[in-house]
Amino acid sequence: MNSGTTRKTLTAREIAEILDAEILGDASRSINDVEVVDRATELQLSFIGDLKNVPRLKLSQSKVVVVPLAVRNELAAFPDRTFLLVPEAEPAFLSIAGLLRPPHSRPRIGVSPRAVVDPSAEIGANTNIHPLAVIGRDVTVGHSCDIHAGVVLGDGCKLGDNVTIYPNVVLYNGMLIGSHVIIHAACVIGADGFGYRFVNGGHERLPHYGTVRICDNVEIGAGTTIDRAKIGETVIGSGSRIDNQVMIAHNCRIGRHNLIVSQVGFAGSVTTGDYVVCAGQVGIADHVHLGDGAIIGAKAGVHRDMPGGQSYLGAPAGPVAETTRQLMALRRLPEIRDTVKKMEKELESLRIRLQPVLTPLTAEASDAAAA
């Protein structure tokens, strides 16, 4: 977490040396803080990430701006600014932010006397157990972990090394957490899944005997819930990143390096391959599989397996090109409706005009049929 209070002054020339950036403009200008381009003052470094955001400079007071090489041709319109040209602006900007707002040093508190730690628990070297944390029986915590205030580690949980669990996270009994894992505040890992059967006019809960396994190098956002398996494991693959307020149901198996954005919901037994992306508010029906590299667009509803290597949109979800055609057709419905009404009127007018001609022919045809 950044302190937000530490400050130092850097010149554009010093920043350019740190970033190995090209300078356009006055290299002697200095800054003492960072801010987004819309709100930056003359003493705050800002950045522009791509070509479409260049117009935002017109309303910005920032005099020193990190920009990508791709926007070079647009910079002549701002002769009063100093630009630092780099291949990618945002990571370069954030590296300078880290110098101006360094994180708090990691405390060395060990096991707080105000924490509740069962005598059977094994706590690794250089691990901090903060006040009001609760560590259950037969828990194993690796070295260099941080277990923050209000965290509950249920009986039999096993954590690897360099795990950070932020305040008020609850791990139910028997959860398995790998190394280099970050779990943000208010997550619940290992609650029973939503499993019931209808018996004698009521809903009878089905027991859940499994666990959750979170593999190495996973980050889980605040308020996310991951349910334990009925039998076996609910698995989050290594390298995956899960945003805030995501719901992952029992027996799901998430592949490696997935990106799951806020408010996504996975029903029971969903499986994904590696490098799958689910944008915000995607809903996945139970037992669906998403193949390697599948990209599911925001608010899509997925009811069947999605092969890998493609992008999908819509509810029900389909390939982007197909769904886009459908959406374009829907947008034209009012126009099509007006066209159909116009055609109906023209047909009725034509019928009325042809009636005097058609009536004798119809009569002749009837007489011929009678004969």
C-alpha cells in the first residue's frame, strides 16, 4: 500500500534517464508528484496511453507528460509541454509513481499477542500474524506471509510462502493456498456451494466434502467468493487474476493465467483452459467449458462450450462476427418495420386498383370450373 505522503522532486531529464526515454521539450522542468492527466497540475507528472487520449492534453495543466512513441506526430500541437517518449506509457509512468510514492516498509511484528493462534498451528519464519487474526488447528503458514487483522484461517488450512491475506478474509476449514498468492479484503474461500435437492416439499442441502486449491502466483480481488467442491477440488490455476466481486461455484476448475473481471459468475463445474478472459458481468452456465484463449465479452451469457482462440459476445453468447450481425439487424428493426408497413399499404392500393380487372377473370374461371 502506498503511503501517499513521501515526496521528492525529479526533473524531466532525470525521469528520462530512469526510463531511457526520449525528451521533447524543456528537460529542466521538474515535478514532485503524479496524477491522471485530467487533474494534474504543473508540478505533477501525467501520461497519455494512446492516440485517442491525446486531445485530453488540451485541458490539462501538466507540463511533463509520459507518452508512447506512437503519438509522436501529434505532439507538435503542444509546444509548451515536455514529453517523455517511451514504448509503453502507463507502466513507465507507474514506475516513476513508485519512486515518488514508495510503499510502506513491511512491518516485522511476528505473531501479534492480540492474534488467536492455536498451539498446533505451524507459522513460518518472517511471517506476520496481525492483531485479531484467528488461526485454527493444524494450520500451516509458510515463510514471509502477511495475515492481516480479522482474517480467519479455518482448521487444516495450508498456505505456501509469500502469501498476503488482507483484512477480514475467511478461509473455511481445509483450504489449500499456494505460494506468492494475494487475497484481498473480505473474500470468502471455501463456503458450501449452492447445492440442494427438493425433498418432501422443501429444499434439502447437499453436503460438500471437497476443498478449494488456489495455485501459485494467483491474485484474488476484494469481496470475491470461491465455493468448496462437493467432492474433490475447486481449482484456481497458477498465474490467474480474479477481480473484485467475482463468484466461482463448487467444482469449477479455472486454468492458468486466466483474467476474470468484476461481477463475473461461474456456475458449478465450469472449466476453463489457459489464458481465458472473461470481461465484466459475464455469466457462465454449469458444466460449460471455455477453451484455451477464449475471450468472453462483457455481459455475455454462456450456455454451451466455447472453443478456444475466439472472441464471443451476446446472450446467448456467440462468435463476435455473428453476434455483431445480429445486433446490427436488431438496430434496423424500426426501419424494417416502417418499410413493411409501407409495402403493405402499396400492396393494398395495388389490389384495389386491380380489383375491376381481376373480378371478371375470377368469374370466368369459376364458370369454366363448373362446366
